[in-house]
Amino acid sequence: MASHHPGATTAPDPQLVPPILAIWLSVFRPCFTAPVWNRILVLVAGAMLAPGKRTVTQVLRVMGLADEPSFRRYHEVLSQARWDGQAVARRLLLYIIERLLPDGEVVVGIDDTIERRWGARISARGIYRDPVRSSTGHFVKTSGLRWLSLMVAVPIPWAKRTWALPFLTILAPSARWSEANGKRHKTLTTWARQAILQTKRWLPNRRLVFVADNGFAALELLAAVRGYVCMITRLRLDASLFRPAPKRRPAQRGRTPLKGRALPKLSAVLKNKKTVWTSVVIAQWYNAQQRRLLVAPRVKPKGMHRHRTLVPCRYCAGAECGRRLMAHRCPSGLDPLGSGP
């Protein structure tokens, strides 16, 4: 990618951008042309110094470029400049893994978030449920852009905690936008499937464990990725669980069964007084606090079934002490019916 606008600068002002910043970010240099790279350094430096909202305008103001005649070139870095965001995400992930997690399994969190945006030019926005202001009995809608984010969980030595560092963010447009632009609409779980498999291609020799909420407990998603990664997600209280299918008997007629007998609903497990609970302590809860949970393990492999989609899994039921809130985990690993994840 070589070609540049006539008035583009070729080197950042050393008094404006510290040379050490270019060294720290040199791993991303091959992804950008020279003019775009120089503006990237200015935007990154300004984003770290800017108070409040880190908009391009605020970044230029804090860097002393509020009266820069070619200020629009900095805005074009995020709108019109030619660079591959997927290549940047790959380099960022590999750099984080190399420096902070050189061996062992890699835990990746996946979640969606709503960026509240308005305006005529925000064409990909939609109307979604506001997860912050909504509750079980109160539904609040909000307008904005929906993003799917992937974060790798790595131990930070100086913080003595595990941080989730984002490395890939994907815009998931609304169905209305897809229809208006003549494109096939992709659901959030479809984007998640593509992102999970892409991450596995970037780290083919590492064991990946993806952690998500119950919004990603879709059988089609779990069935598509279970052969490549281990997936941990929350389950619905009314999830249909079955024992593994019995082995086929000699000379048995008919087709081989897909599932065994049905198991009690998780809501029934919660209310059953005969359920045996085991107390466990979670070391790093929110704000690095310790939290004691009650867990009812289910060590035998089970299957989740809906229509014709069958996903082998292991699960356990948990409850916060004193509050009786259920938190279900459903791992689906590389060999869920064998040694397990």
C-alpha cells in the first residue's frame, strides 16, 4: 500500500510523539502505510492523555493540533484509510499471548455490548434491549450500535490479577440495516461462531476455552465449535437435558437412538431438598474479592437436545450462598464424552 496524499507528512514530530511509543507499537507497523502510521501514533498518544471522551477531536485538542489545517486526515484514519483491522487484531492477540501467556490453555471471553449512538449517518444502528437498565420485569430499549468483543484473560504480574484484554471487536448490524442494504443478516451467534473459529485459526496449537453468558447458549453455535474449542456458558433453567444414548444392542431393529432418558430440569434441581451442595471459594470475584458458592456437580456427560440438534456437554449447578441464585456452566470440549475438558 504505497500512495499518499500530496500534503501527507512522512515522519511524526519527535516533540509531539515520544519515540518510545513507536518502538512499543512497532509490531503493528506492517499493517499501515507511512502517512497513516504517523497519524496512528498521534491518535494513540492523544487517546492516553485525553480526559473524558476519547474522540478524534478531543485527541487533537490535547495534542495541540486543534488548529491543524489537515485535521480531517486524522478522522479519515478510522473511516477511509486503507488498513486491515483483522490483521491488526491477529498481531495484537499473538503479541499478548507471547508476552503474558506463552504456554498453557488460553481463556477467551466473548460478549456483546451496545454503543449508544444517534445521528443520521449512524446507519448500522438498531433498537436493542438495554442490559444495564433492564431487569427481569422491566424491559428498556436503547438505540445504538451492537458490537461483539473478544477478550483474552491473562495474568498481569504487577496487578496480581487476571485482566481481560480485548483483541477483536466486530460490528453486528441490525436486521433492518441488512435488509435496507440488500445483505444477508447474520445473527449474533453467527458472528460469534465466525469469531471463535477465526481465533482458533490464529492459535492452532493452543487449547482455547471460551466463556460466555446465556445469550450464547445456542445449540447451533455449540455444535459448530465443540470440535475445535471448549465452550463454557450459562444454561437456561428450563434447558432440556438427557443422558447419553444407550449402546446399540446386537440385532437391534430400528435406528440408533440419539439420546437417553430425560433428566430433571435445572429449576427442579434448585428446589429439590435432596440436592447435595458442595461449598467452593472463588478467589478472584468482582473487585478481586472472594466469594463462596454452593455447587451441585454433574460429573457424568449429558446431552442438550432441541429438535434434531444434540450437543454433548458437562454441566454443574451453582448457587450464591444466602441468595439461592443459580449459575449454570455448560462446558462443551474437544472430547466431551471422553476424558472431558
